[in-house]
Amino acid sequence: MASTPDVDSARVSRAGAIWVAVITACGGFATAIATGSFGLLAKSKPAAVQRWIQIQSVELGRDQSLPTVDRIRLVAQVNGVSYGYPTGVNSVWAPVGPGMPIERFPLPVGQEVYRIRFFGFGLDAEGKIPRYEYRGIQEFAARQLPVVDATQALQLTTSDPNGLKVGMTVHYSVK
């Protein structure tokens, strides 16, 4: 059978076919490395884990010079995000003692370190609202979690720096 000029131009030599295959394979290999498709160079990130802070209870200080409060409000600051406790629709204040509500709050996702600080407010019988705060910041690395029964001792804030007394202790966990 006689070949026509159109068919002759479509023929590829064996060497030409090998070169095309080698170039295609090299391109595919380079693309796989660049995109991490082999899993050799690019490690997949673990799925982000939702962490929670849970406020378990509050103990009031027993010093006679401290204000007598029977209800409290807390603000937990975690990495710059504030969470108010209690979150009940009908109440701004939580009673202190047995039966006080346990609440948990979602923390920012994907953090390597959680920096936690509490502020507290009390409500006394006369309607006065003393303020309490933790003077430092507690840090927990994500790899340390869960942390169960952590505490922060909140000091009554006064104008006298020598008169700071622990007015309430917050018990909480980070999971």
C-alpha cells in the first residue's frame, strides 16, 4: 500500500516517541513534587481541633476585710477574645456555691498557645460591685492539653497595691 504525504507526516519514529514519553514523565514528576501529591515533601496539616474552656466553680475568699458577695460575674480572656460568665438569658449574675452553673466556651481554632486571664465582679447586698482580677497570664501550649482543674486566684482591686487580697478563685479546665 502506498503512503500518502499526510500519513507520512503523522508518523513518529521510535526515538521520537521515547523522547515524548520521557519529557511527559519528567513534567508529571515535577508537578507531583510541586503540589505535594507524593506526600514526600509536603506534610498534610492535621485537622484543626476545637478546644474549649470550661468554668467549673468559683470559691470566694474568707478574709473578713473582703466584701461579702453572693453573686459573681466572670470574664475570661483567651488570646484576646473575651467570654462572659454566666451566659444565661435571664441572668447577668451567677450564684456562688453548690449548684453554680458549669459553662464552656469554644476557643479560637488553630492556636499553638492559649493565654488565659480572668476578671471577676461581685454583687453585694447593698448593690456594690467590687472588681477582682488575675495579675498575670497563664499560658498553655496546645500540646499540653487537656488541662484539668486549673485555677486562677483573683485579687480584689484597690487603690492600695499592698492591700491586694485574693477575693475569689476560679476553677476551670481547657480541653
